[in-house]
Amino acid sequence: MRFMTVKNCGEVGIDFFNIDTDGASVSRDFLTKLTLNIVRRSTAFYDEIRNPGDHIFSYRERQLHSILAPSIADITASFIMEHPLSRKPHGEQEFRGHVDYWVSYRNYSFLIEFKHAFFAYNRVKSPNSNLTEKFDEALWQLKSVRIDQCRDLTPNKGLIKMALEAIVFYEGSKYPLSRNSLEGQDFKKIFNMLMKNMKFTQRLDFQALWILHKRLVEPWQFPKEYEIYPALAFFGNISEMVY
């Protein structure tokens, strides 16, 4: 993974693999821009509120959409949140639902399910199964969308489904934390170990890692403990084209 420095934000590495279908270059372009926009907007949020340790990604999945939606809007004006659709799981009755985002970009459509999870990086040898369970849920949500429904949502060349997950690296303690507690931590190595130790049921096509600039890494105090957030990772699965 090649890393670049994003001014005032830190280092960002982005990598793709297994993408060789129609729309591959457009998918790579979209996800690269989306990742960098999330990084820049998350940093802008932090700088605006001036509350040390309080990051938008340190909340939950719903709050992260406060950054995700405008990051998509920076790329294309053609997108819908919570797009209604029909799902038909194998062997089950059809039911109404929604997908996090329908996006039109460079004459392709994307259906995106986005998840969010926390990762205690000191436990990289045995990461919480919740990390992959949430990702599997996103994959199931996309797979259960009827093919004819996908075609109805494709006014252009074709439709690609994207299951994406953001993983917040954190350390928690009952005692005060500081940047000094991170000295000697190699988050690039930890990320690689995490990806090896998670048990994915489907292939990955996309991964990224944001190592926050040291000025952004401050402890956040909860009523009974402290947490600190030095990095944010992303990974995803990109489906075959639906025509």
C-alpha cells in the first residue's frame, strides 16, 4: 500500500485488488476520492469544534453519515440516501427496505451499504468477530436486492454494489492516556496484521488506512474511562456489474 501525506490530516494509504470488471476504473476513482474527502471533512470537523479528542468517526454509524453524505456530494450531485427498494432473500418472502446510498457517477450507478466498527488495536491477534459480522451484514443486504430492482435503479451503463466498512482504531483505559502511550506503535503493521487475522467470507477489493496527524491525536475523557483514536481504516467488496 502506497501512502500519501494529506496536508494537516496525516498519512493515507489506499489499495485495490481483484477489480477487473466493467466499471473498475470508475469504482477505483470514486472510492479514492471518497476516502480522501472523508479524511479532509473529518479533520475539518475536528478543527471547527476545537474539542480535543472528539472525532466525528468516534461516534456511531449514524453520525458518520454526517461526513459520508457531504463527501459523496463533493464528488457527484446525483445521489440519494436511504433509497427505498425491494429485497428478496433466497427462499424468503419479499419485503420493502432501503439501501444506504444510491449514487450516479461517470455514467455508472452504485448501491452502497456502509458499516462502522471499533477496533482495540492492542488485540490485533484476536480481533472482535463483530468487525466481520457487520461486513457480512452489508454483503447480505446488497445480495438480497432483486436483480430486476437493480436494473430499475440503473439509468446508465450498469450498476455496481459496494459493501464498505470503516474501522476506528482505539485504545481504552481507566487511567489518563496521552500521545506518549502511542510511541512505538506501527499502525501500518497493525493494519496488515488485522487484515490477515480477520476471517472474511467474501473477497476484499478495496482497503485504506488513515494514520492521523499527531496534532489530531488527543485523549477523549468519558465518565469512567479514556479513549484515544490514532487511525481509521476502510475496506470493501465491489460486486460484478448488473446490466
